Amino acid sequence: MGNTVLTIQDVSLRYQTSHKNILNHIHLQIAQGECVSIIGKTGSGKTTLLLAIAGFIEKAEISGTIQVFPSQNRHPVGLILQNPDTQLLSQTVGEEVAFGLENLCVPPDQMKPLIINALKAVGLDKPLDFKVKHLSMGQKYRLIIASQLVMSPCLILLDEPCGQLDQPGIDDLCQIILTLKKNGISFLICEHHARKLKNITDQFYEMDKHGHLFQITPNDQPDNNRNVTPDDSRHLSEVIIQMQQVSIGFDHKKQVLSHLNATIHKGDIVAIYGKNGSGKTMLLRSICGFIKPSKGKILICEYPPIPAKLRYKAGILFQNPQKQLFELTVFNELSFKLKRLNIDDNTIQKRIQGILDQLDLTDTMHESPFKLSYGQKHLVAMASILVNRPEIIILDDPFAGIDRQMAQKIIDALKQLNREYQSTIIWTSHEIGLFQSFSTQTIMTGLKDN
């Protein structure tokens, strides 16, 4: 390994709004061309550590020292957060990658080949004038990686990259990292699972729930991916959702999904699998009535979906939890719809306490959801849906940013709603086969003919 790129000595951190430390006496050193991976559960402080290294922490008390030693002609640190929407600034793919180069005063005539090479490196095969808003979440993540790579940082910080990428995307990312390591770029990656990073990582660390960091080997991490058996008692008589010859796309020439047929009954649990950009989110948006199919029809309880009419029947979890959080506290977030359903205060308190206990969110009840980690925001958004016990539960990538132990708790909560209230559940994932035994039906996107 080369010279030292990052040194962290006895760093502890506490937010001013909290009485306990998020990070405790952290020591870490990364050499040039080295990849270090930190494994930890949701809310353990991994993202806070990356933000502290990048210098983006505000209103916090920090002790100890963090030093970055950039090599000559390199940008110090590139930070890639878990939620790409928080970093995207431009309207087109080319403009997004060019943004950092413009800040570095790179001459315009030198930009284009750098931009093209960066997009090629991350496998994002889109024209430079392609609209960012038309990218899937996984494609947006690749774009963010390209926008950082193009500035040639000495150290790249990645916050749970595997949560937004399908398996081919993870394989491509690992190959990119191996190549860039040879060119002297260092990496610090925070993830839930060591196995996905085993072939590219030089050192593994684990962060516990108290914010302590200690070195491990990949074999130290337990496998929490146990099988789940669904409840077989299904009420198949009532058709909830009918899709007939459904095609969806940006226009009639660019079809993302073609000729999809599916029948979903009351109490079904449907998994929609597909690669990044294969149309999973667009299909869910069509089911919810936010966009119309270019061909075919979708019926919800025998009628075309209208969002205003579905709001009391369906609960919807978007990929970006920040888009559906708006209250000042977690309790207010969860009680918002319950109050509008005229449920009494005692029942509201019991329901909220129950779902918070199920999802390990009890300590956050009176905190602002916007001050939580990405994974915790995701859980709060999930809880705000499940607490209402809707007839139809629609979840877009519900396990992104969630460790397997917590994913199991989500599944247990969903199984309970499915068993006790015959809730129909539809969820997506780019990880083919993830928790497949939990589902009664599977839909694959990205095929030439569905």
C-alpha cells in the first residue's frame, strides 16, 4: 500500500440535540489504493462517520482529529450518499457530471471526454442530454458515482452502494473499485453485509450500536438471511388488481414494460423483481394512478386507479423516504392519517407504540424524522404506512438501506397485517430472489415480453 490518505484518531461525536454520542473513540487509518469497509446495522452511525470525514457535520460536538492527505493534482474527498436525490443538481446527465469539473475550472474543451469516460466507467449508457428525472434510483446512483469519479478524488466515501444497485450493478461497481485502486484511489465503504464487498476490501471493520469501531474478518458477521414461510391461508376469490396487456414507457417508441398481464387477489404478496431501470417503479406508479400506461389497462377493484380515491385504501412507500415525511416528530408523522380516520387517542397511542416497538424505533418517537439516518427515515416512512393497516400496501424497494435483521422485522410486521387483515402487499427489489419465500406471486420486469 502507498502513503496514508486518511487518519482518524480518537474521534467521538455527539449531536447537540442528543444526550449520547453517535461515535465513540474511533480510530482508523487508510492507505493510498486501499479499500476499507465498515459493516453495521441501521442507525449505528456509519453515515455520520462519512459526513464527519467529508466535513459536512453541523451542530455537533466533535473531539479527536480527522485528517485527509490528498496526493498532488487530486481532489481530497468524494462523497456518495445513500439517497442520490439529495446530491443531484442538474437536469441532464452530462450537466450533472460536468458540474464538479466546472467548479475545478476545467476548460470546456477538455470536459466532454472526461464526462464520457466517467459514465462509461459506471455503466450508465445514456446520452449526455438524457433527463435525470427519467433515470431509475439505481441509475441515479451510478450517475452520482460518475460525477465524483470525474474529479479524481484521492478518497471516495460510499454510503451503502449495494442498496441502490442490482447484482450486475454491484459487480460493475466492484470492478470499477478494483481498477481505481490500482490507480491509487482509496475507498471507505459503509454497508450492511460483508459478503458483497469481500473481493475488493483490504480491511473490514464493524460499528456497533454504541458507535464503537473494531476490526473484523468477513466470517465474523452472522448471516441473518433466514428463510421466511408465508401464511398459506389466502382469500383468492376477490380480485384486487388486474393488469391487461400493460405497456409503460416515456413515449410509444421507448417502452420500459411491454404486454404485462397479471391478476392480484386479496391477501396476495407479490414481489416485483428487475434490474435498475427495468420499470419496477414505473409499474408501481401506474398501479397507483400517478402515470397512465401507454397501452393496456390497470384496474383496482374493477376501476381505473385514481390517487385521490386510493388514499384511504392503499399505503404507498416511495424509494426516497424524504419525499413523504413532513411532520416535526415521528409520533406526529405516524398519527397524521390516524387522526383523519377519526380514531380515538388511546387507540392511536397503542398502534403507534406497537409499530415502533416492532421496528426498533421506540427511542425516536419524539425526535424529528429529518434528523434520523437514511435507514431510520425509511423505517419511519414504512411505519407511517403500516400503522394505518391499509387494504393494499405498495412498497418500492422496501429493504434498501436496511440490514437483514431489520428486514426480517419488516417482513414479520407485513406478515401480521397480511394474516390478520388480509392486506394485499406488492413490493419491488432489484435483488432477484430476495425473500422470495415470503411472496405468493412473482413478476419479472425487464423482459422483452411480460
